[in-house]
Amino acid sequence: MANKKKNNVKKTNNNKKKQTSIKKTNNKKNTTKLDINRGYTADLDNQFELKKLIIIVGVMLVSLLICYFIVDFIIAKRSTKKTVVNSGETAVIQYDEIIVGQLLDRSYDDYYVLATTNSKLSDFQSYTSKLDGENNNPKLYTIDLDSAFNKKYLKDDSNLNVDDIKDIRFSKTTLLHIKDHKIDDSSDDLSDITEILEDLASKVSSDSSNTQN
């Protein structure tokens, strides 16, 4: 009888141990499943955030690109008109204003570009009215360095010898001579700029006089 009781006690203890072991195993399995589910959910969240970021960046880039082409088209087509008084007569001065990004892509093979600040642009109005590119006249474009689209190119030090137009920098009023869509010559000396423009304007005046005669 005593042996039977001992055996029953052992069986009971063994059963309890087995049940405890099974519970621990089940707990471990459940914990592992939870960890897997959490990891899977975290991966999904990260993928969703990444996709959302890519979409946002893509939309911003497309919007900026569209804005650039719209502005580029408007400025390329825009002709700025100003009125000045000369010897008691009112004249309409008309000249083309471009942005730095358009510096080398004009339709002429040979032309000039004057890059200056808005406040100094009026000093050159007498030249811009004559150098209109009509009837084989030299063509002069202007760049307003105060414009929001050109401000980043206005720095303390000039850099005009560049392979990529994005690297060009202006520190003051500069005249560029463009040939075959490349910078052929340049000057940022005000006296030289005035002399060059005077010479070009005088040739236009001479040609006009000869045509009339």
C-alpha cells in the first residue's frame, strides 16, 4: 500500500511537471509569435513611411519642374517696355530680359548679355533700345541679378570661366559676348562695358544712316 501511494505521488508530481513544462513551451511559442507579429508590423510601417516619403519628394520635384518651365516660358516671351525722355521727346525702350539659365540658349549665334542689378539697368537703356537684333543689328539681352531667379548667382567673387552655366557667378555688372552658344568674351569693368556698348551702338547708327541715304 505504501508503495502504491508513493507511486501515485510520483505520477502526480510528474504530471504537474509536464503541465508546467507544456505551459512554459506554449508561453514561449506565444511570445515568439508576438515578436514576429510586432516585427512584421514594424516592417510594414517602415515601408509605408518610405513610400509616403518617396511620393512627397516626387510630387515636390514635379511641381518645381513645372514651375521652372512656366517661368522660363513667361520670361522668354516677355518683352519689358520702359518710357524715357530724351531731348524733349518721349521714346519707348524695348529690350529682352532673360534669366541666367537662358544665357547660352538664345536663337542668335552671336549676341551680348548684360548682367546687372535692377537699380543700374536704367543706366544702359540707351544701348538696349538700339541693340535689338533687327536688320543685322547686334542683339543685347539683359539679366536682372536682383530677380528671385538670379539672386543665387550674385556672389562676392565672380566666376565666368565655367563649363556648366549653373556654376557661373557674378559679383558686379558684367557684359558677356556669346558666340555659338558659348561665352566668347566677358568684362566686368564698367569703363570697358560702356566703351563696347558705345562702339556697338555707333555701328547701328551708322548703318541706319547709310540705309536712309
